[in-house]
Amino acid sequence: MTDIGNTEAYEIRPALPADFIALLKPRVMSLVVFTALVGMLAAPGSVDPVLGIISIFAIALGAGAAGALNMWYDADIDAKMSRTAKRPIPAKRLHAKDALAFGMFLSLISVMMLAASANYFAAGFLAFTIFFYVVIYSMGLKRRTPQNIVIGGAAGAFPPMIGWAVATGGVDINAFILFAIIMLWTPPHFWALALYKRSDYASAGIPMMPVVKGAKSTRLQIFIYAILLTATVSLPVFTGLGGVVYAITAIISGAMFLLLSYRVLSSRAGDDPGDAKADLYAVKRGDKAARNLFAFSIIYLFVIFAALLVEHGFGAYVSLPFAIFQGAL
């Protein structure tokens, strides 16, 4: 855990706005905003455009708050990993105590803003999500179990449910399906990265699956999760949440995800710990299958949710004859 009282070597220069922006984990925030927006637009009913924009902004602030608090707590292990060593706190561009205060302030503001623009259920859900990511995942799971990503992935899977709650004041089966898609996507996505960055996680003492159970076991689990994921991605077609555009997207992208996952299963990715200081995408020949899956997994999640956005946000929804539940319309 970060020693927030340690100020040694932090007097290089005053913190810049860019350092506080980095605390928000902008790339993670963009995914949160996107999936929350899709959840809000795909939900039944309508949302006032102005209140909807304010609500999405509040969710974005909540995601940024969780990111800042995560960086505060994980600064010690971030300093040991090449992938995270340049973050503001381990790079000594920002005091840890400032990150803590910033994260706590944004948490309060984001929850209050969502309560005012949407409803108390959505606001409470956002507060719980921040708590889950910081306390349950960062403090409780990340350093203790190889199932950290499996359970902790729930934090990243909650945003579309929060967006759904903004529109409806609650959640239903389709909101849970969106949650399940991201929940099942998280392990193969992060374990693919962990396969070719194994030494990075090992040096930081993080019990990621390849470090604890070995590369072979991880490759098998990635493939199993890929099967479960693609099966779950098909569910909106049957519930009526996804239409023709979604069905075509799910079939094509799902086939590609399964193919890349099978290539990981058939490879020797992760057998050699590799160079912890190597660039994120510059990997050895034997690890390319894992790198390719990691890169495509980001695209995969985006196109799945983009298909729902096109259908429900831009009026391109065409129902399928075998949909058994039309609650999203």
C-alpha cells in the first residue's frame, strides 16, 4: 500500500493538470462511459437529453475517482511494473495524499450529481461500484488471489447496469446480460496480457493466473472463458435486446474471438516469462498469439456494444423473429 506520508523526492516540480488527468485512467474511463451510454440508450423508455448527458458525466467522474483511488493504493506495486511505472505517483510527479483527496472528492461529487440528474438507485449503484473497485478489488483481491480479475471484473461490468438504472430506475434481465458480457470478457482479456507480461506481474508480487497456475493452465482457462463469453454475447439476440445488426456483429466478431483464443490454447504463450521491460505490444514470437488476442479483445468489446448503440441510439433496430423477450424496446 502507498505510504501517503512519504514526501521524499516529490519536490521536483508542482503537479500539472495532466498528472491529475492521468489519475483518472482516461482509457478505462472512455470504456466505462461508452458501455454506460449504451446501457442507458438500450434500456426501455427515454431519458431527457440534458439529464442524460449530466448522468453520463457523473458516471465518468465516478470512474475517474475509482482510478485515482486505485493509483493511490497501488502506487507501491505500480513502481515495480514497467507498464505502470510512469504513472504520476510512482514517477514522483504527484503526492499520494493528493491522489487520495482527489479521488475522494470526485467520488462524492459524482454520486451526488447522479442522484440529482437521475435517481437514487443509480447513484447508490455508482457508489457501490467505486467501493467495489477500490476496496473489494484493489485492497482485497488483487494481491491475494489469482481470481482477482474474475471477481474484480464485476467493477468494470457494472457501468452498463448503471446506465440502465439511469433510464429506468432499476435493472432487468437485459441489464444483467450486459453485465455478464463484460464480466466474462475480463479474464481472457487480462490473462492474455498477463501471459506475455508474466515477469512484470511476478516482480510486483501480483498473483495473476500465469504466475500462480502457470501458462498452460491459463491458456486453457482463456479458451473456456472465450466459449462462455461468445455464448453469452448471443443472448441479446434471443431476449430482443439485440436485432439484426447485433446478431451479424456477434457472429462475425465472436468467431474471430474464438479463433484467436484457440490459437492461444495451441501456442506456447507465457512459457517463457519474457522481458518485463518490453513494450506492451512488442513481444517474442512465441507470445504473439496472446498479444493478438489481447489487442483484438478490446476491439471485440467495442464492436459488440457499438452494434447495440447503432440499433438503439440511431434507430437501426430490426427485430428477429425468434426473440422471446422484447423488454428492451
